[in-house]
Amino acid sequence: MISVSAACGCPTVVLLGNRPALAHDPKIRSVLAPRLHAITVQQVFEVCNNACRAVASDAPALATA
């Protein structure tokens, strides 16, 4: 469902832990850490917040396309 979400234009956040980041789509944002349980709420919040800012900054461009 990750790729489907990104293909629909949604910013997508994936908690991966100690795995390679998913870099095949710029809308997919990976949260990495040495272990999955080491990912903090603050890390997830920051990634989600940055993803929302990116969408908001693209909104005028999308409206005129």
C-alpha cells in the first residue's frame, strides 16, 4: 500500500528501523533507526511535519497546472 499511496500523490511515511530507505519515489519518506523500537514519536512527527510542509508549498503549483 506504500507505493499506492505515493502513486496517488499522498506524502507517505514509512517506519523501517534498520532497513534501506525506500528511495524510488520522492513522496515516500523513510524513518530509520538502528532498531524499529528505537524510532521516537518526535522523529515521526518531524518527518510528517516536513512532508506536510512540502505538500503545502507545492499546492499553488498544483492549482495552476
